[in-house]
Amino acid sequence: MAQIFINANRSAGTINKNIYGHFAEHLGRCIYGGLANADGTPRADVIEALKGIDVPVLRWPGGCFADTYHWRDGVGPKAQRKTIVNTNWGGVTENNAFGTHEFLEVCRQLGCNPYICGNVGSGTVQEFSDWVEYCNMPGVSPMADLRRQNGGDAPFNVQYWGVGNENWGCGGNMRPEHYADLCRQYATFLRSYDNDAPLYKIACGPSNDDYRWTKVVAEQAGRYIDALSLHYYTLTLKDGDWQHKGSATEFSRCELYEALRQAMRMEEMVENHGRIMRRVCPEKKLGLVVDEWGTWFDVEPGTNPGFLYQQNTMRDALVAALTLNIFNNHCDTVVMANIAQIANVLQSMVLTEGDKLLLTPTYHVFKMYKAHQNARQLETYAETRLLDHEADGLPDVQVSASQQADGSILVTAAHIDDAASLPITVRLGGVKAAAVEGAVLTGAPAAYNTFDAPETVAPRALATTLTGDGFTAVLPPCSVAAFTVTPA
């Protein structure tokens, strides 16, 4: 029996809806065959499916692709757009049929905010500044006139802009001091054209636990930006070899718990980077944007190694649930997150094959958690049992909770024990429950959905019993649960 306590009287703040954001890169079949058709137009069935998880923000065009992308290649008549080779991912031809207007149309149809990552690695300040002007300038200017010529009469008012991507690696192999100087320069020339919605500038932050990068960039460029990014993937490398990350669908119990242990390290990253930013840049409250996160395993056998296509199992669902709970509970630090990636790449929401589409276990977690968006985070505490994992002990259950504007409460729990069920007693402080509705996603750790069996891992109802001060339920092994509490 596990005791879970929810305190409706204490909160770390509002859970920014952008924590539930997504990422789309020109990589493999994420764009063409995923978000879009071959001609760059939005793929209707994928858009309709994604509406079910209330996508709040979408990052594009990369990723490593961003720092080789020149935005003018992707505007204007499609027959006149440049054809290039995607040297980052698979060496395939990119005809630029999906560019700025097509991306913003996807965002319009999804009802989400666009987040554009600009080219600092191989671009220029002028090029980046022109892109902002093209998207946002309402008056008369060369770039605004070009936008109108290309069919965009009204400005797009793109608020979120990334000042480069992974500039410590594929974005230029820079030292933090050099990048900080470039960031200051670029940020200076990225103009806000709407005083009511100024640009939100996101600097390239660290990879994993590179705390020196965070310190240097925050110290030297913090006052020119609004947030730093963080990239952290859940990996199970074989002897530290990036070429051997393990199968997405065939793994041992040890590999299961190693992946979950790595996922739980996100809390360490968020706390440590957040602490550094607050200490070295006290004059400005910088946000943390975890704009690449998720699982990264070996590609599916027989697929292009540069396409990063992997299946999505119940193990991935647990990683998603653990990570989102961490973000919820640190909503005073994390202002946005973007799981990698939205379709057909890494830990995706949907997989497609021709005209077929399936929803992944990770998609279902995002749908179960979506009421956390813009809700008031609530203090939680769980009495856990540690599961032995080599030298580490992993807590068997992890939770987060929030209260919506109508007073209802969403409690989400990740139960990682793959061998036993867990009875839980949830006690509510500061509110009394009139009704509780439970849902659960569960299955064997390696269970996944296929085009022939798309409902193998799907949510179902979970029985609950009201008590005097809360409710009880039983979590199945290897499960993610969501409880919606209606207050009395």
C-alpha cells in the first residue's frame, strides 16, 4: 500500500501549457509523410489525431537541420524553391516544399504557437533578422512586402525564437564564451514588431549536465534573452557507444530500469541548471526550455539509420509520464518542453505507413495529462518503496497534481514496478472529493501498437473508491494512471 498526499493549499505556480510542447524536424519521415504530404500541405489525418492532445507549441525546423537551413529556400512558388541535400539526416533530397508558410499553416490548424529555431551555425545576423521581419512586420518593409507577395497578407506574429541549436555540437562546436557573444549579437537584432507580444528569445543552453555552459551563457548573455534550452535524452548506451543504444522493443528487465533511472535524472538536470541560472543572472528570471527530450534507441531493423525511426512501447510511456511529472512539479523553472519528435522519429506521438496511422503509448500519456496545461500545480508527496536496480533504488511510484479553473483536480501517477500491482490511498488536503474518475495505461514493458493491432496499448477505465478524505485505487504493474477529482 502506498500513501499519496495532495495538498491543495500549496503550489509552485501555474503549469505552463507549453511544457506539453512538441518538436518537428526535417528528419526522416517527420515532415514528409508525417506532418505533411509530399507537396508540403498538412496531412489531414495526422493533424486530426494531434488535435486530441491539445498541442500548445511546436518547434521547427530543427534540431541539427536548423543550423544548415536558410529560410528563403522555403518560401515563394514551390516550383522555384531550391532543392538541397539534407546532410544532417540520411543524405536525402530536400525540395523545401514545406517551409515557413506551410509550418505556420500546420500550427494554425493545430491551434498551437509556433517556435522557430534560427540558423546561427551557418547563417548570418541579417538572415535571421530578416526572417523575424518577414514573419512579424505589420507595416511596409522589404520582408513584409515579400511575405505579402507570397500570400501572407497579415503578419504571423511568431513569438518564440530559438537563437541557434546545439551550438556546442552540430550547431558549430562552439565554446560557451564564443556562443554567448554571438547570442548577444543575434538577440540585439531580433526585433519585436508588436509591443503587446514581444519576442521570446531562447538561447542555446546545455547538453545534459554541462553546467559550465549554463553558467557562462547565463552570465554573459542572460540579460539579452528570456530562456535557455536544455537537451536531455533517455539513453541506454552499450559501453558508452552511440552506435549501440539498444532495441526499442527487445530489452531486458535491467535495460528497462536503466532507462527509467536515466529518465528520472531529468529532475537533477532541471534543479541544477535552474539553480545556476537564478544565481548568476539574478536581475532577470530566465526560464528553462527543455526543447529536446525523450527516448533514443536503435532504429527499427531495415530502416534508414539516418531517419531515427523507432517503435514506441509501454517503457516509453513510463518515461514520458515520469518526465512530465517532473516538469509539472518544477513549473517554477520549466516554462516549455518539446518532446522529440511529433511523428515517425524517436519518441513520437504518431506513426504512419502510407495512408495508415497509429497512436503510440506516448500519445496516450499526453492525452491523459493534457488537463495539467495552464492549471495550478499542487504540492504532492508519495510514500514510496524503492525498487533495487544495481546500486540504485528507484521509487516505485511518482506523482504530480494540478487544479483547474473549475476546481477539479488531476492526479497523475507513474507506477514503474513491472512485477506487482500497487494499492494506493490518495489523501486530499484542502478539498473534499464528490467524485473520482480513473483511467490507466498499462501493459508489458515491451508492449506496443502496430498497424495491424493499434489498440494493444490504450487507456481504459480504472476503478476508484471514495473515502472520507480522498480515494483508493489499485495501480497495475507497469502503468500510468490519471485521476480526475470533482470537488464537493
